[in-house]
Amino acid sequence: MNFMNSNCSATEKPDVFSRLAPFIRDFIWRNKWEELRGVQVAACEVIFDTDDNLLLSSGTASGKTEAAFLPVLTELCNKPSASVGAMYISPLKALINDQFKRLDALLTDSHIPVCKWHADASLARKNELIKNPEGILQITPESLESLLTNKRGACIRMFSDLRFVIIDEVHHFMRDARGLQLLCLLERLQKLTGAVPRRIGLSATLGELSPATDWLNTGTDRRCAAPVTDEGKKRVRLHVERFVNYADKRDFTERDGSGNIVKSSFSGEIGDREHYEYLFKMTLGKKTIIFANSREETELVMANLREVARKHKAADVYRVHHGNVSALLREAAEDEMKSDDEKIVTGATVTLELGIDIGSLDQAVQIGAPLSVSSFAQRLGRCGRRGQTPQLLFTFVEDIQINSADTLAPINWEFLRTIAVIELYTKDNRQEPIRPRTLPYNLLYHQTMSCLKSGGEMSPAALAQTVLTLGCFKNISQDDFRLLLARLIDIRQLERTERGGLIIGSEGEKSVNSHKFLTVFETPEYLLVKDENRTIGTVDKVYPVGTRFALAGLTWETVEVNEKSKVIFVKRVPGISVVDWNVEFEVEIHTLLARKIRDILRSSDDYPYLSDRCRERLSEIRYIARNTGIAENPVMHLSDKVFAVFPWVGTRQLFTLHYALSQGGIKNKLPWISSLYLEVQSEKTSGELERSIYDILSGDMNPYEFPLPENAQVKGKYNEFVPSELLRKQFIEDYLDPVGLRDGILQE
């Protein structure tokens, strides 16, 4: 769209630019935009010309935020709202703060105020909004939960004429309980005010749009438009490099020209040393994010990089950004990265996957395999802004066991997963679909308690009518709800009144009055780490006086512990240390990814982004795959009476097979959580075992009859309040997948 040609005849439809509010057109002129992007034009047409909800799915830095706000602000300018007119919901306070600055600049001449509402926001500004609700509200799900639960009357005034709800990072919300909580809150707000605002979802590129449009429509009677705009095929630069630690403890000695020993070390360290030196060289003078899959690894990598830089007398440009680093230090790193002059190298986990503006990056680095294709897409989207070609470097360090007795041990599954992720995204244009949760019983507990706290005493029938009619609970029966209520009464979370109604019980008061009640995700007890009066971050265990540990990329030594106040006072010390958090590292493989790994093993394709060492490693793995037949035959003989069964399905389907075989009397186990095969013990031959497996899959496979362990349940906050039979049912329905297993194996 050329802004110079914004006139049209009376019979023509006005172009999008001319339909925007005057203050927006002025903003566009001042900032010298040459044209509106495709996603922005498409969004305007949907908002201006229909009453649909809207899903905008496109890459990072494609203009999605502006695409949502340009038409929404125009509508509010043309017809001002009698309350808060639009609510922007984000998973992160940092993202709200970032968007607040962008919105504030856009709204300078609009007379439309914007207010951010989270724990760190101005209390005076919040109170002012309650008294005079107007404009744009930026909020997190937890803050909205607090409003609905504790300020029900204020909510009626604040949102009586709410027109739009903009949900950022939809793909992030769809993956966990927070997303379901958000949908419940929006529906409760609709029932409370009578206003049914249009929903606009913003997301990184999605593999399938229909699950996201269904999610966004939950609790509304609207259709959802999901315009697909041609962003053009983007070029990307990818490179994968490998380093090796040998586990046989051979001695590696470095000597100078006179034969004198300079350094002697075990070979187990050499791969790590080479890796850090390589990372130092590849990131020197380049603005970079280094992504790792855990906070421990992030801390270790950045501490080692800082040491390498010190050895080379290079500047300390290394920062750390994850959830346990203090907000002040995270924001300082974000500000440094926004500067074009600073060549900052920041180690991060998922905290920088989301759309916080960090300016234009030179590259991103991924340590090890991405957790999923979606995660890879997010991390790739962090670089290549403002016309640059995205550049992503993968590195991994392998521990090699010489002469291992395990036939499959030489196969590096993480390396194969890396190639599979790259191929699925760049060649096949596919991502793992997000599977909806059908029986969120822990959220049912939470919303039941929240509704009672907000509305006071209710009859069981009225409570069921209020809660079970929420779209997220459409698959939960009245009988299941009765089971939950009986359990909650039994453990005094709820109490019956003389009139037969239900109120919060004595134990329930402890739950709902805790600040932790607002969240539906599990958070450990954290201790604050302080260097004098400066907060460094948090840890989840006490480090005694004299103990050294890493945090924010630096090493600290405990000088004092105040367990009552939950504060550890520290001083900075030189050297490298480690820190660990009590969080289990889990990765779930989707069948799509498992099949792609098998395709790679079967293929002889060369991948140009692999280094020479990686190509050699892939050749070795393919040789093992051909010799063992794992890519062609479902059953492989490992050792005496031990077999590997390769169905080439995802983690959920593999767990289903594990229980189905156990039910059929075939002893088996999953070697590790993200394994692609089962280890089976059997007296049968390979052929007999294969036939037995097919017979089991072809029969009546009822997961409710599987020999599940007593504690089988989907992890979740508030599980302690849910009857065990419901938790078991949720595990069967939301985690196991007999249909996917049968289809994946029998229909090939």
C-alpha cells in the first residue's frame, strides 16, 4: 500500500491507510513507514468489516502488535468506550512493560490512556483507573484473576463496555494451564458484565491454525478469521558444530617448543574447552543470544565464556537472562541489547523466546537440540530483524564412551533431533500441533474456589451452573464435579451451610488467601540472593555460609543466611561455580519429530548446514542404523532376551505402548523420558515378539484397564485437592493416546 495514493472514488472501497484514525496516520508519517505490512492490512480489514475474532500468526518482528492495535485504536477513537475499551493480556510483566513504551508513543496525540496492571505497576494509576475506567489496560492472567476474585464490583464498572481483548503469545498460553485459566477468566468476565468483546490472538507462526482458532473462540459465539499473508520465503543461515569429551580418561598433554609440559588434562575436559573457545570466537563483536535448555546450563556456559574472555583480555559483554535473575538485571540486559552500539552476548532460556523488543541481533546460538520445532521457530525469529538474514548456530558437546557394550549407545539422539527440527521447519514447513487438554481437574478446583471467593455462598447446583458452563470444562461431567465437591468438603476446603449452600472452608481460606492462589503453575519456595542491598536473583535452596554458587553469570560466596526472611547475602568471588534448581528437565517428542528422525536415518541426504565433524558423525550413526535395522524393522535384538522396539511414535504414544505391552504380559521399560524406543525382555524371537505386539495393538486396547502405577497423573498445581480417580482419568484421557499409537503403527 503506497501512502501517497490514499484517495479513492465514491464507488471504490477506501484503502486501509485512509480508514485509520488521524493520530495513527500522523504517527505513521512521523516514523517514515513506507507501507503497511500484509498482516496489518489483513487485520484492519477483519476488524473494520466483520464482527469476527481474529488470529494473527506470523513470524517475529512481522508487525503483529501494530496489526492488532492500529484498527482497535481507530475503532475506539471513532466510537469511545464507556469503560476500558481494550484489554491487552501478556504472559510476562516484562512484555507488558515493553509494549507499554511502544503504545505510549503511538497514543501520544490520541487522548486514549494506557495503564499497565501487574504487581510492580503503580498503585495510584490502578486506583485512578478503577475510579475512571477508560482506554487500554495491559494485564497478566494472574492480575486479572485477582481483579475478578477480589474486586468483583469494580470489574463491572471497569469492563462494562469492553470491546476488544488482545492476547499476546497465544501459542505460549495454549501449551499450559495458564491459557485455560485465562479463557475461564474471560468467560467469567463476560457473564459478569454482559459485554462480549472481540478477541484478537497474536502468535508466532503456527503449524496448524484450527486448534488456535478453536482455543481463541472458547466461550464466544463468534467465528475466528485467520488471514494468511504471504511473508515470502526467508533465507536463513544455519550451522551445526560438534565437540567431543572422551570418557576413557586418556591423558592429553600440551608441550611448548622445547618439549616442556604447558598443560596436562584428562580428555574428558577437552571438548568443553574447545566448545567455549569456539563460542567466544563466534560471538566476539556480535550481538548474540545464546539459548540453552536449562538455567544450570545457561549459567555454566556464560560463566565459562566470561573466563575465556578474561584470558583473552576481551571486554566483559556477557549477561544472563532467565526467570531466577532479578528483574532489574534482566531489564538492564534488555536495554543493553537494544542499543546498536553494544555487542552484548546474553545467555537465556525461554524468557527471551517471547516477543520482548531487543533490537536487531547479529545471530542466535542454540546449545544442544531445541525442545521442539515451535521452540526453534521462536528462537530463529529472535534474529534477522530489520531486513537481516536470520543466522542461527547450533553447538553440542558429546560424551563418547569408548567400546560401549550397548549397541545403541553410539547413537546421539539429540544430534538427530536437531537435524529433524531444522528439516521440519525449513523444508517441510511443519510444526508440532498443540493438543488441547480435555479434563483439567486441577483448574476446575481453582476456578471453583475462585468463584466462591468472588461471589460468596452458592448452592451446589448454582456453583455447577457457574463453573461447568465455562468452555474449558465442557468435557467434565456433573458426576465428576460432584466427586470433586465431596472431596473438597471432606478435606475442609469447602463447607456446607445450614441452608445447604457451599462456602470456602477453614482449610480453603488458607489456600485462597495466599498470594500463590492467583497462579495455576507450580512455583517453588525461593530465597532472595542479595549482594549488600542489590538483588541478584533467587535460588530454591539454602547455600550455607562459605558455599560458592553461580547466579546471573557470576560466582558468589554466601556470607550470611537469614532463613526466616528467606535471604542469602553473598559477595562476588572469582572462578566458575555451578548452581542447580529442583526442576526436572523434560522434553516431549511428537510423532512428527520421531518420524522425521527415522527419515534422516533412512536417507543418504547431505545437509549443508552440518560441519565436517557433524557429517562424519551422521555417517557413523546411519551406519549403525543400517547394521541394526532400526529404521526398517520394529524389533531389534539387543542382547540375551533383551530387545529394542522402535514404533517411531511420540512420547505419549510410546508410553501408551509401554502400558499396553505390560497389560499383555510383555515386560518392558522406557530407557529415558524422551527415548524413541522401548527396552523389552522376552523369551521370544524377534519375529514372535513383533507378531505379539501387532496382536496387542489390533485387539481391544482399553487404557482404563492398563496396569498404571498408583501415582499415575498429569503433573499440576492443586492435584492434592483432586480425587485420585479423577487424576487417573485425566492421565488416561489427556496423556495416553491409544488412537495415535494404533494409527501410527498399523496404518503405515
